[in-house]
Amino acid sequence: MNAFDSAALGQPHAGLRPFLAQLPDSFWMPSQASSVASEVDTVFFVIYWISAFFFAIIVGLMVLFAVRYRRRREGESVAKTAHHSVALEVTWTAIPVIVSAILFVVGFKGYMNLVTPPRNSYEISVTGQKWQWFFTYPNGYVTSELHVPVDRPVNLTMTSEDVLHSLWIPAFRVKKDLVPGRYTRAWFEATEPGTYPLLCTEYCGTGHSDMLSVVTVHESGRFDTWLEQAANLYDTMPPAEAGEMLVQRKGCVQCHSLTGAAGIGPTFVDMYGHSFATKEGTQIVADDNYIRESIVDPMASIIAGYEPVMPTFAGKIKDSEITYIIAYLKSVSSLGGTDEDEAAAADGEGTETEEASTEEVH
Ligand code: HEC
Ligand SMILES: [Cu+2]
């Protein structure tokens, strides 16, 4: 997959609905796409077969004895049974102790490995927020889908802005909770380039099951190019188009429709230039400054008729990105949305960066 295909994956939801259809080759397990996957599966299957073995013996003997020693006649006296056998008791104590001890050692080694990222790990920070993921790369670029290099340990430092979330990448056999007010971490080394499902397994809340995303594992040497192109992508596009892509990628479309339909928040169609009543009863015109404020400090004023549920995007969106979103909102508004001068100015900026980044890529 090249950088551009993965850019097209930008819409966090529409393309991911048939999520289960992406689940893997084997009937029992997702493909093993990380360095620890086969070890985790081995432990799982050892426990599985031990359980199956004891299940068969215990249930089998239980059924056999129930039939063999059932009462055959009215008034039949109870058969004499042995009540004590030191040999038997020692055996059925010792064998499970040995088996559990072996499983403990194997499991503990695996656990220690899973919680100790190698020193040269690539650092990505992860934030869970109702109801989406934010992945922040060392250069400050933020995505709602995870991108990682192949064959390189990646360390995720994770926290939550609101409630418990839990990040799960089945193909990597990695799962870890994100806890508000605390940092947790998970690491993995992806071994196969490709795209794998990533999801939230915390289901005590309405939207966790919508936190469907993907991990893209880039082929060797391609990740840095992807990151650089992706980080500059918006600057190389017409501002309104960049804005349209941004409102999808940043998850705004979960609450704001692009069709005029009502949602959790007001539709983006004709939002720019519209005059809204706030909860306090004042009138506000959605102009550039108000839109910027709504994005970085949504609680500053709440539109009447809506719940104050919009998360702040402060620190998760660049100033230039806000400018592109405003350009997009203008382009879908019939209420004074065509500010030629500003669009042209932003366009000029974009062209400069385009030249710069094209040079670097070729
Ligand atoms: C979880 C749902 C949710 C998400 C995600 C969300 N918003 Fe909102 N937004 C709302 C709600 C609800 C309101 C109305 C209440 C208020 O004013 O805060 C609102 C209000 C706004 C307003 C002011 C609206 C007006 O009519 O004046 C703007 C602008 C806005 N959002 C832009 C965005 C942008 C841009 C994004 C993505 C970067 C975004 N929102 C993400 C729910 C959301
Ligand atoms: Cu969640």
C-alpha cells in the first residue's frame, strides 16, 4: 500500500463498517502479524489443549461411572468404595501443581516481555476520547488510524481524555487499557506489511463499539516517506478540499453531517455565516473567529438545542488545519461563504509548501 492509498482510507467509519469481514484467514485466530503473536498463541493453545484433555477425562469418567454404578433395583444397598489412597491423592495434587507452575513461568515471561518495550522503540502517543483514537507521531502529526513501520519495535504511550478505553490489535495480540489521568503503554513489532483492524474493547458506554480503526504497517523504508508526505498533505491541496478531508479524518463527521441532516451537532452545511442562539440567549454569527473558538474551546459557548458534548481539539489540530476547515465550511455555505481573498491567500501558502515537499519526495 502506498502513501496515497492510505491517505484515501481517511474516513474513519464508512469504509470500516464491514469490519468482521476483514477478520483473517484462519477460522480460530487472526493472522500472526507481530513478533509476539506466535508465542501468545502457543501459550493459548497449550492451555486450551490441557483444558480439553481434562474436560474429556473428567466428564467422560463422570458419565461412565454414572452409568456403570447406577442403582439397578429398588432398595439396592450402596456398594463399598475405597475412601483413601495416598498414591492417588499425591498424584492428583502433584500433576496440576507442576502444570500450573510451568504455565505460570511461561506466562510470566511472556507478560514481562509484553510490558518491557525495547530501548530503540519508535514512540507514538495514543489518546482515547469519546469516541475515537488519536495517534500522535514524534513530529506532531496526528491521525485517527495508526501507521507504523515494519520490523521495528513501536512503543505506544497511552492515556484517555474521558472514560476507560481499551486498545486492541488482534493481529498483533496486543490489548491494553487507556486510563484517564494515567499513562499506560503497549509495544509490538509488526512483522508483515498490511492493514489490520484496531478496536476498542471497552463496551460500557454507547460509542466504544464505534471506535473502529486500522493499523497500517508500512513496508521497510516507506514509513518515513509516508509520515513526511502525510504531515504536509493538507498544505499541498486546495484549502477547501483539505478542510473536507480534515473534518472526516478528525472525526467531526460523527457529529456534524455534510448533508444538512441533523446530528449530535449542527450540520456543516450553511453553518458558516449562520446566526445561532446560544444557551444563554445571545446571538452568535458563525464567522472565522467563532469557528476557531468552537474547535479549540467548545465549552466557551453552547448552541441552544445541543448538548455540550463536543471534545476540545486544542493540541490535536494545527492552526493551518483550522484554516482549511474554515475554508471548507465557507465552500458549503450559501451565507457569505465565498471570501475570495482569503482562499487565494491560503492557496498561495499551499503552493509554496507543495514545491518544497515535492522536492524532498523525488
Ligand atoms: C462528539 C460530537 C462532536 C464532535 C466529534 C465534533 N463536534 Fe462540533 N459540535 C458538537 C455539538 C453538540 C455542538 C453544538 C454545541 C456547542 O456549541 O458546543 C458543536 C458545535 C460546533 C461548532 C459551532 C457550531 C455553530 O453552529 O456555531 C463548530 C464550528 C464545530 N462544532 C466544529 C467542529 C469541528 C471542526 C469538529 C472536528 C474537528 C467538531 N466540531 C467535532 C459536537 C461535536
Ligand atoms: Cu473506547
